[in-house]
Amino acid sequence: MILNNLKIAWRSILKNKLFSFINVIGLSIGLCAAMVIGAIVYYDFSFDKFHTDGDRIYRIVSVFKSKEGEFSNRGVAVPLMRTFQEGVAGVEVTAPFMNTTFYKVQNREANLDFKDIENSIMADDAYFELFQYEWLAGDKATALSGPGQVVLSQKKAEIYFPHTQMANVVGRTLVYNDSIPVKVTGVVADFKEKSDLNFTEFMSMASAKIFDEQDITTSDQWNSTSSGDQLFIKVADLSRLNEIQSRLDALALEHKNMEPWAVDDDRLFVLQPLSEIHFGGKYGDFPFNNSEHVASMSVLKSLAFVALFLLLLGCANFINLNSAQALTRAKEIGIRKTLGSSKKQVVRQFLGETLILTSLAAVVSLFLAPLLLQQFMDFLPSGINLGVLFSPQGILGIVLLILVVSILSGFYPAFVLSRFKPVSVLKGQFVKGDKGVRLRKTLTVFQFVVAQVFVISTMLVGKQLYYVMNKDMGIKTDAIAYVNLPWNNNTEQKKERLLERIKEIKGLSNVSWANNPPASNSVSSTMLTYFQDGAEMHQETEILWGDINYLKTYNIPILSGRERLNDSIQEYVVNEAFAKALGFQEPSEVVGTMLKLDTMNIPVVGLMKDFNQRSLKSDIRPLALTGNWKNRSFSMINSIHFDLGNNSEQWSESIEQVENAWAAVYPDEEVKVKFMDEIVQGFYRKEKSTVQLLKWATGLAILISCMGLLGLVVYTTERRIKEIGVRKVLGANLAQLNMLLCKEFLLLVGIAFVLSVPIAWYLIEEWIQGFAYKTTLSWWVFMSSGVGMVLVALAVIGTRTYRTANINPVESLRSE
Amino acid sequence: MLLQLNNIFKWVNSGGQRIFLLKDINLEVEEGEFISIMGPSGSGKSTLLNVIGMLDTFDEGEYNFLEESVHDLKEKHRANLYKEYIGFVFQSYHLLDELTVQENLEMPLIYKKFKGSERKAMVADMLDRFSIVGKKDLFPAQLSGGQQQLVGIARALISNPKLILADEPTGNLNSKQGEEIMELFKQLNDEGVTIIQVTHSEKNAEYGSRIINLLDGRMI
Ligand SMILES: Nc1ncnc2c1ncn2[C@@H]1O[C@H](COP(=O)(O)OP(=O)(O)O)[C@@H](O)[C@H]1O
Ligand SMILES: [Mg+2]
């Protein structure tokens, strides 16, 4: 029976090649999107799933609430770690650790030097009690018990001690940061499963003092939180979470910051389950300081929706074409029923056919999937691959997907077919009544609504992106570049020397030193105090450090007052937003205000024009520019900025000279020239990837929908061939016939357009709220996307109607 | 008695008017009969045949088939009944285009849940009996009309029905082919199969043992 059904199914698939092709392609696009997106979603859901008692592992993070909003920090104040180490009821293991970096590690025996060591933490033995590593050498219980001890991951050990057995690595000595000897006490295997805990070097916590880091045993900095200070615990029992949370609340209250400017704010300690760390918790933080990727639930959800809609489009195609085709298959059903087939058997047969087509589509999509994934590689974490599709879970997922899609798309047509009464089929009454027309029209409208929403969204997102990337930010971004100076092995003299050398380069102008460029993702802010009507007021202010050339380099005008007198004088130049925040109706009046920072009184000497300090997603915030006066040993200077000039042919030569100057001063460090326009572009990486994704989704949605439309057109025109023949004999011309045939379909596309406008409008309104600066949702975008869609539909319909209208009536009227 | 129709009426409502397709049909058919139904086009021959074959319903009257009251049966039971006892032969053959001759013959057996080996034997038997062994792997489109109808009859016969209903079985055939089909019916009837056929041809009707004439849905 089954074999027989499969055989028949296969033959009828071959018989209707065009329909089968459309069905398979439509479904395979949907399936392909589902597979690729499934692999992406699966990737993000498979992190840190393997830890023993993982469901009982929690991280404690800090949340700050102030009138400016809520912020979170994945770290905690260091003394909280001590409190937990001393014992908190309900906690089984307390494992604090600190993200850290070392600027140099040496294996002196082998004469090997390693620089800028990342992915390292300071931890104690509790870390290895909490997270189970495979120990290749060393004693897990004591490896991190004393100062000057380090555990290496296998990969790291192989780098530090090439061609050495792991057992022999233990006991060897490494020299950190030029002078600190540290003994290797253990080697652990790197996790084979996916994990955000990708640390490769574990320094004993007892060494913190030697490395000038905060010491848990003595620190009392309850009000300083660094994101690298991690506190993990294992709770004894999930039912005791409330108890632990109350203790955390009590601790937060007890150690509240009572400084006048912070007294209204709140700091909370929050328990974050291990499973949420990869998703950044509530605030979307990166999992750890050294993480390169944080999964976004909302992005994954949008992706899942895209996949779902593409799948539904494929299914809609299928239902459409097959219920349309049902009429041509009615005869077969009638015969089968007179031969004794039951309804159930008919349903089973057609579901079987659907299953074959869907499986075929799945096979096709397995080939297409790598091509699709390739398109998104730029903005996906590099670990994602389609290998998961061939794992047992992946295969199970695909099989489930095939079954669900088969049932979804096959059930209705099968149901329609199974209801045919043999007698009406045999009487040939059938061709007149055409049930399901409304359903097919509805499905077609649905397809075009989805496609149209995608088109409009893509255009508007693209328009917004163009707007923000091209809007004048208030600073010069073309032909401006800078170099970041090395943060270790550096001296003020070296910085001066490089600055002098760069200033000598002929092609460059407006060379200045600074901390950050005027627009960047890194922000420093501080609380400035001022007096108003005798009362002490506080203003959170972003600070930029730069010399007196800085404003010139970036073409930022001074509106009133003056530039600072020199690079190291204690004076501020503030922006208009700052003046407004302080309550000045006329911003220029801010000049002359005295500001208090700690114990110093610093005058505002100038007002600069507002510019955007970050992407246009955020507003302009109060800002002050100042020089390098803090102290000589802790200079704020860490970058040199310059204007490459208008002659772009000269740029590469100038940059080469900058690189040469660098090499002369920092022979051991790599130089990286950053271009301001690229920095600005980088603000919108996520939006660019959204556009990329939308473009693909749109293209595919249009493709599927148009194929569905084509199928429907083929079917309809074929049924009307005789009518067309008659009309032609009666004198209708080609244009009239085409119009006659197209009208019905264009109406559907038109209805879809009307429905899609408010949907797209609503979605884009939501999305664009994420920007402080918004492009207008112009009517012409909607209109042109509608017109575009009609033209595409017309092209699809036209190919077919033209042919039909051209058929010689003698031919179409000959039979019967 | 194989079947019995008592006061069968069938009508459709159209524009507030009741149009009768069958009017007061009374008919008894014994096993082994060979009946020809005749009448002008549109007189209700096909409708009657379909009612007898349980493919179509009726509005009034009683229909007993082998002691079962067809008018009281649910659709599913009716389907089981005709699946078991009735074979259909159509004017336009109605073979499944996607299936070979052999597979067409096999189809009813599959629906009756015969085992694979049994099916093979029965199909081989039937191919042999109708001398179409050489055509078994051809598709319907590759056969002449007469050959297709042969296959149609073979298919109707394969599960040993008690009754064969044939609606103008020779309507699409030339006279020589038609004659062959009639000879075949005659032979089957001699072997004990009950046959009811619709025909326009007096000559073909003569093959039967009884002729029923219909006019406007009424037996005359
Ligand atoms: N479902 C129906 N609705 C309306 N009229 C019908 C229906 N089925 C059959 N008829 C009409 O009933 C009459 C008898 O049809 P039929 O039995 O096919 O005649 P014939 O004797 O040619 O086989 C015809 O006039 C036909 O149009
Ligand atoms: Mg008829």
C-alpha cells in the first residue's frame, strides 16, 4: 500500500513538473531559512549546558537604578565576595573570580615571550569545584591555594611550553609582567562543548596583591563595581533562592552609597542563572569581559519570525497550487473511490505525496543552506555552522520540520480531494463548481502582504540607516584618522616623541593628542558639582580629554568664550547640552560658571557647538572637554589624531609615514590607524546586518509569492483557454484579453498592499523608536514599494496571460 | 434475490421547483440476470445505475441489497458493501493514467487489503484470462480504446464481484470492439456474474435477458 502510494505519488509529481517545481522550490526556500535560522538559534541555546548541577549555578550581578534609568553591571563590589566566602545560608559553593590581562608572560628557560595575554582570570580552588574541568596534570584541590600559582588550559600550555608533556609542565615557572615568577600547578583540558567560560589562564587569587589587583580579603570598596569582578555561587537547593535574595537585598541596603549625589539612587544585587548569561540577562551585557558575542533574544525571535513566515509562504504556495489542481485530479479520486478507496485512504495518499515533495524540498534546502548562511557570515559569531543539522538532534529536527510542514501544507488539499463524491466526478459536473477559490485568494493575499511588509520594511530601515550614516554629526569625519597608543610599556616621553614625529609629517594637519575621539562607543563620565541659588547641584557629565588642537581637528566650533589657554590648564569647554542641563536659557551664559570636581574649582571658559558623541541612536549628552592636568604618572593621553587633508592620493603615503614614526618609537608594538568615518560606520553594524537579513528575507518572500502567483495564473488561464478562444472569435484584441486575465490578480496584489501598509508602518514605528534621530516614514516609500510589487506581479502574470491570449482559437476550441 | 428497489424517487430542487430524476422505480434483480437499461439521453439511466451502485443517494423509497437495507446504511457501510460486491465499468474507461495496466488491475485489491502475493496471483490470472499479459507494463494512454475497456472490465472483475454495472461500456468503441465486449459480458454472465448495463444499441441490448426502458426518470 505504502509502496504503491509512493509510486503513484512520484509519477504524479513527474506528470505536473511545473507545479511540482514551484512547490518544491517554495518549500525548500522556507525550509532552508528554517534550517539556517534554526542552526543559528540552536547555536546560541547550546552554551554552557554541560556543567554538573548547572541549574544550581548562579552569578550575582549589580543593577543600578537612578533617575537617569536602569543600568546593569555583570560584576559586583569586591567585599560582597568576602561576605559570601564567609558563608551565606543556602549557598553551597562560592566561586569569585576576576577577569584580568597580563601584558607579558615569559618562559625564560625556552626564551619565549608572549604579549597582551587575554582570556585570563584570577580565581581560587572554588572555581574548579564549581566548574568541572578535566585535569590533565596537577591537583584540583590545591592548585590555586597559594600566591604565585597558575593553572593553564591545555592549548595555552602547549603555547607556553611547546613539545612538552602536560605532566612536565606542572612545576615549571613563568615570569609575568617582567618580574613576577609564577609556578604552573595544573593543566586542564579546554571545554569541548560550547561555553562562554573560554578562559585559558587561571592565576591564583592569592596573587592579587602581587599583581596590584583588588584583594578580596581586605577590600572595603562597597561602592565600586568593576565588570570583571565575577561572583558565582552554587545554591544548595533551588527552593532557597528567596532566602539568598533577601540576604542580598539586606547587604545592598546595609552598604548603600550615602554620598550626596548618589543618595537617591539604588543598587541591587541580582541572581542570574547560568543559562541566561549567554543572552546577557535583562540588560544585554556581554557574558564576560573577554566575550566577543552576546546572544540577543530579540534578534533570535525576529530571526525565528522570518523563518516562520518564509515557511508559511511556502506552505501557502503548496495549499494554493494543490487545491487549485485538485480539480484536475478529481477524476482520479472518483475512480479510486469506485474501486473501493475510503476517504482516509485518499487523505493518506495525498499526505504521502506532500511528504515526498517536502522531503525533496528538504534535500534541496540542505544544498542551499550553506549558500544562505554565507550571506550572514559577516555578522554571525564564527562558531556557527550547519554541522548541527547532521547531528542526531538536527536530523530529528529536520524530520519533525518535514512532518509539520507536510501536514500543514498537505492537509487542506487532501481534505478537499477526499470529499469529492465519485458520482459527481463521473458525471463531469465538477468543473463548474470551483470551491476553495476564496481560500486561494486569501492565501495569495497573505503571501503578498508578507512580501509587501518585507519590502516596505527593508526600504524604510535602509532609509533610516542612510539617514543616520549621512547626517551631519557636528564633527568632521572624512579624512580624519587616529592611532591608539600602547597601554603598557609606555612612557610620557615616548608619547611626546611620537607626537613630535607625526607633527613633522607634511601631509598631515591639525595633529592633536586626546583620549577618545569625539564620537565613540567608550564613554567616561563624572559627577560635576555646581552652585545654583546657594544650593549644591550635581550634573552627570561626559568628559573628553584633548589638547587645544582637538576642536580644530574635528572642526568643532567654539560658540562663545574661548579655547583653553594651554593643554594642561584646569579649564573646561562645555557643550550646549551641558549649558541647558544646568538651566541656562541662553547657552552662552554658561561661560564663567565655576564647577567643582572633588576639591578643585574649575572654570568653564568656552562653549562648543553640540555634536553627537555616539551613534544617532542616542541623544546629545552634557559634555565637557578638558586637558591633561590630573597627574603626570597617570596621563589621560592615549591617542593621536590627525587630518589627512583633501588630497586623497596622498593619504596612503601619509599613513605610511605615520607607521614609520610609530615603528621608530614603539618597535615592538603593532600600529593600527583608525579612520573616523569607519568608526561612525561601525556604530551601525547591527542595523546593517538587519538590512542584510531583511534584503534576503524580502527577496525570498517575493520569489515564493511570485511563484505561487505564477502557479495560480497558469491554472486559471488554462481553465479559461476556451473562454478566451470564444472572446477572440468575437473580436477581443490582445490588450483586452490581457487586461481581462490580469485584473483578478492585480486586485489581489492591491488588496495585499492596502493591508500591508499599516502593518509595516506599525513595525517600523516600533523599530525606529530605538533611534534618537529618525528619518521620516515618507509616503513615497510606501507608494513606490506598492507600485514595484504590482510591476513584478504584472511581469509574472503577463508572461502567462500573453501566451494564453495568443493561442489560436481554432486550437483551443477544437476539442469537444 | 440480489437486489430490490421499491418506489425509489430522486429529485433535485431548482428555482423552487422539484425536478424528478427518478420517479417511482420498482425493480428486482435476481442473481445471474443480465439486464439492459435503455432510454433517450437525459432519461435517468446513469442516475439509476449510480443509485444501484450506491454511488448516488435517493430521496425516497427502499433499496435492499443482499438482505441489507441500503437506505438505512451510513455512507461508510454503503462503501464497504459496493467495494465487496460491485464492479463498475465506464463509458470512458476511467483507468488511472499514472498506473500501468497491471497496477490498475491491482488497485481494487489493495483497497480490499489483499496480501501482496495474493494480489500478484490474481492479477496474473486476470491478465491471462483477458490475454493482455503482453500489455501489462503499458500505461492506459498507450492502449487503444477497446484495449482500455478490456482492462476496465478486467479491473471490475478482479475481486470477484457479484454484480457488474456498466454505463454505456461500448459507447466509445467501434462496432467490432463493442461486439467483443458484449461477447465477454455474455460469457461472464454464463459463469454466474450478474450484469446491469446501460446501452443505446438495440443490438447490444439483445445480449441481455431483460430490457428496462426509462423515460423522464420513469420505467415504462
Ligand atoms: N445533480 C443533478 N442536478 C440536476 N440535474 C441533474 C443532476 N444529475 C442529473 N441531472 C439531470 O438528470 C437527468 C438524467 O441524467 P442522466 O441520468 O445522466 O441521464 P442519461 O439517461 O443520459 O444517463 C438529466 O437531464 C440531467 O441533466
Ligand atoms: Mg448517461
